[in-house]
Amino acid sequence: MAVPNSVQYDDTDAELDFSDIEAKYRIDLDDNLENLIVVDGVPVIDQSKLDKLLAKVSKEFTKKGAAIKPENIFVPWDDSTGKSKGYIFIELADADTATFAANAMNGHPFDARHTFYVNKFTDIEQFANMDETYIAPKLEEYRPKEHLRAWLADPQARDHYVTYRGDDVEIHWHGKPSQCDVAYSKKNWTELYVSWSPMGTYFATLFRQGVRLWGGPSWDPQQRFAHPLVKLIDFSPCEQYIVTWSHDPITVLPNLPQGPEFFSPEDEGNNIAVWDIKSGHLLRTFPTSLSEGEDPSTKKQMQWPALKWSPDDKFVARVTPGQQISVYELPTMGLHDKKSVKIEGVVDFEWCPHSDKDRDDAEKAAKSGKAPKKAKENMLVYWTPEVANQPARVTLLEFPSRKILRQKNLFNVTECKLHWQNQGDFLCVKVDRHTKAKKSILCSLEIFRVCEKDFPVEVVELKDTVTDFSWEPKGERFAIVSSSDPNLGNPGPGITIKTDISFYQLDRAKNDFRLLHTLASRTSNTIRWAPRGRHVVLATVGSSTKSELEFWDLDVNSEDRREGQVAEWGSGIQQIGSADHYGVTDVEWDPSGRYLATSASAWRHTLENGYAIWDFRGQEIEKHILDRFKQFIWRPRPATLLSKEQQRQIRRNLKEYSRTFDEEDAAEESSVSAELIAHRKRLVDEWNAWRARCRRDLTNEKQSRAQDRGAHEEEKEEIEEWVDEVIDQIEEEVAE
């Protein structure tokens, strides 16, 4: 029987080696599960809501920097109920991305009832073999943190101020001459400029990489915000948030770190960022707004701050010129009521500051045991220009109720400026009006009395152009700088603009604002009120020929008023001092209102840069001429914790407190005198010792010369002769 060919082939195949071909075409199954994560805490849904859930989960992960697609999500189902099991599996690009996503999203609130708990899939083996023996954690040594407002407890009640010169930043104590010293200094502490937070808690420095916040007695870093090429910053009034801006749009590179403290791909192209100060987390980003129909290529000065905060830090708003005001809630940064306030033609707006009266009312209610009054809602004001036959309009709006409280129509309007008094009692709208021929500009002040019923409005008509307006803090007065100089608006080199300074006050008897006094033919262009009012300084800033400072007191006859005497209207205004600081560019009162600082910054010019400190009467305390001097800023103080009654009690007993201060001043004076006497005595002792040493050296030199000549000189005896001389002689007869 013949052997089949197939058997012969099998014998041949057994002798051949196919290992190289098998290795070449072998398919290895990837059993690596490092790129998988398990997400628990997902809402239980049915099939109808699957697409919506996958889209929402993808969006939440992408926000945190872990980009995923819905097709990369696997949802397990319960066949008995037809619903999901409450957890999902997500496949990511690689193991590193999976680790980042697990860390970033673990504990993330998905909605009001669900929170994500994320683990890597490979952690199952780790938990399966985990030793369940309880081991008590090791207690870490407690290290108390420094108090960020420790400077307020200074025994001498001194203030801080910062100076920036060249590459050196120094924080100084300001007090009596013997108490002024440098609290802290650091080289290259900033690359752009420095800034204090509104209540002085934080000190901000700017670098190419972003912003750093410092604080405490040791000036340790407190927080950092990674915003490359940042140029401008702005704090919220209660120091809970900070806004940063860069001219260059945000760019997120693939190799940059991701997380809640960093930008994500959806932030690309924006310029403005909002951050939470305590956590350091990024809340939201915005583009720099453009007016409707504006060409992005045209250069236009940006309004700063671009975001404006409500006084309680509950809301932040931005205006889209000509369209709307968008108000966002904090800390979610979600659009309030999911819609903006649509206002056709809107140009600008301002929030109303909060008054101290609300806090005082709450304290009184707490003492009396009554329920506190309902807190007043926030309020803002905005204005719209004239469009066709519709007049310009100023509107007071209550928020969040969005109720319109008051509107005022205006005609022939060129421009409006909104000025709130710092307590929110008054609002001044400075209106620049044009004539029908539009050849000249007039000015009027529309003053709203916010605390009165129906918000009455008073109009102050002015013939000249108003260049500066300023309310008195916690008062009922304001000051304006006006001018009719033909060179106004286009001054040439060496030309000084002539101005008039006018003071107005609310006359309670006539219930209107009356002119107190006008200072004519001045060169002052800047008004700076002391923080507590009453005192004001008028300065000529930015001029190359004039640099005058005038110190004024608006309540000279306050003592007469306390005694019940009636003073003539406007008689209490008196100049109490004058000074000069060449090239002055900045003028700033200290928080107490006792001292004024003027500085000449190298950012504006390079002539006699430096700073000077004056008292409220214009007497110079100290002056420093420093090359490459850039910045001087007083450290702000938070509002007092004392009630109005406690403050009045202190004023009543002020003489008792002042006695202690007088004793301290006298002791310091005596110590200074004792130091001066000791210094002089030391100088005299040094002089006598030097004379004795010189005489001894001279004697030794004479002896050595005599020995060299081989002869001895006779010692000379010095004889001192005292001569009495009668200068005057008077003879008097004494009666017996």
C-alpha cells in the first residue's frame, strides 16, 4: 500500500522552523490596566439619560485638565432594573493622565447630591491584599501659623509703608524718629511693581510667572497664582478673591501641569483670570471685552478694573459696552439667574459702597435682644448715552432683585462720570454737556441723596470744565478742580494750567449743596482728602514747572460749634501750611490721616526721584532723594472693630489716654537728651585723650632728638601766671 503524500508533507513540516515568522506576526494582547480609572458616586440613570450624563462627565473632567471623550466611558448596567449601577470606568490616554485625573477629580462635587470618588483600576489588587491591622497615625508636631495682621498689635501703634527702589523692596516702620526702622527688605522681590491688599493683610509682588502673596511677621509666602506675563492685579474689597490680567492671551502647552490651580485648554485665548485667595484655585477666565462693532486691530485703552466687585464680595460684574451688565455669583462664578442685565447702549456702572450704619444697627439690635433688621440689598448705578430721540439716562438698580429704584434723564450729554461717597450716602454724576452747536462744553453735577425717600436729585450747574472731583470721606462735603484755561486738554511744555478749587457742603437748613469757598488762580490739579475727612491737601502733580502742596483745614471753628456758637458759612476753611516737592508724581495720606507722603517716581521722570513725609500741617518730617526710586505705598488698615459708642467713650476720656502718651514722649525726650549729653562727654574725653597722647609723643620725640645730637636740653619749667583784672567798679552808699 502506498504512503499518502500528506504524511510525507507532515514529516517535512516537522523538520522546518517557523519561530521567526510566528514572532513577526504574533499579536500581543495589552493587559496593562494602568490607564483605567473607576469613578464612584455617579448618578443612577436609565438609558434615556445616558448621552446627557456622558457629555456632562466629559465636560467636568476636561475642566480639570483631563480631556476625555464620551466613547471612552463604560457604564455598567443592572439587568434587573434597567438602570446604571452608580459607577463608571474611564479609559485615558496613558498611566500619567489616569493618575492626574484620579487626583484632580477625587472628591469633586458633580452636583448637589453626588460627589465623585475616583481610584485607579489597578488599585483593586492593592486593596485586595491590604493588611487590615489598624496602625495609629503618627501625630505631627503642632506649629502655629503667624497672624497675618500681627502688625496691628505693635506697642507703638506704628504704620507700615513700602518703598521700591532699583531692585530693592523695603518695608519700613513709621513712627517717632527713634522708632523708624526697616521691618523687612529683599532684593529682586518683584519684577514689575508691588501692591497691598485693601485691608493690608497681603503684600503682592508680580513676576513673569505670575503673582505671589506674602504676609505675617516673617513675610513668608502665603499664596501663588500662575498667570504668565501678568501686568495688572485687583483685589476684592473683602480680600477673598484676586483678579489678574495679561496683555498676552492665555496659552496652555501640553507639557504644563494641570489642576485647579492652573489654566486648562478651555481658558486659552482669554486675558482676565479670577482666583480664590485662600485655596489658590482658578475660578474663571474672561476675554478682554470689545465694544459692539469695534475692530480688534484698533488700539484702545482698556478700562481697569475690568471686573467690579460688590462691597460684600458676593457678586462681581463686568460690562459689555453697548449691550449688557453680567453679574456673577461667588464663589461659583456662575451667571446670576443664568442671564445678564440687558441694557441697550450701557457705557459704565459702579457698585454702591456699604455704610457703617448697617453694622451699628446690627450691634444695637444684638444689645437690645431684638431681631436684626433685614440687610439692605446691593445697589449699582449705570448710565446710557443719547440714542436717536431717547435721552441719556442714569439708573439706580437694586441687586439681586434687579428692581429699578430711580432714573434720571439727561440731555446734550457728552460724557458721564460716576462718583460714590465712600459711605454710599451720596452719588454724584459729573455730566459734561455740549451746547446745541457743540462748540463748547459745560458741566453739571447731578447729586443723588441715596438715604432719603425717593432718592431726590440736586443739580449744581458749573460754567467751567471740571477736571477732578472728590467726596470728603464720611462727610457731606466735596471739592472740585475746575478750569477755563484755553490750554486745558492740550498743554505744551512749560505751560501751567490755571485752576480754581471749590468746596461745597450740604446745608441742612436749606436742604441743598451750597458753595463754601473758592480758591481762585491756583495751579493745583489734584485733591486728596485725609481718611477721616476735615483736612485736605491740594497738589500740583505731573507738572515740570510747579510742584506746590497746600494744606487746608475745613473745620477750624469746630470748637466754637461744640460750644453752641453759630459760625458764618464757609468761615471754617483755613490754610494751615504749604510746601513744595519738585517733580511730585504721587500724593497719599497714611491710614490715620496724620501724615502725608509725596513721591517722585522714576517711572514718570528721572529728576530728583525720592519721597518725603509731611505732617497734616505741612511740616516736613523726612525727605529722601533716591536714584531709581519707583514706588511708595502706605499699608492700609482694616476697619475698626469698635462700635460707635466705644469710639465716643474713648473720645470722652482722651485726656486720660493722652497723659500716658505725653509721659512716653517726655521719657523719650529725656533719653534723647541723656544720649546727647553722653555723646558730647564721650567726644570731650576722646579729645583730651588725643591731646595727652600727642604731648607724650612730642616729649618722646624731643628726647630721642636730644640723644641723637649728644646733648641734653635743660628741662624747662612751665609757670602759669594768673592775672586779676578789674573790669568795672561801682561804689554805692548804704543808708544807715
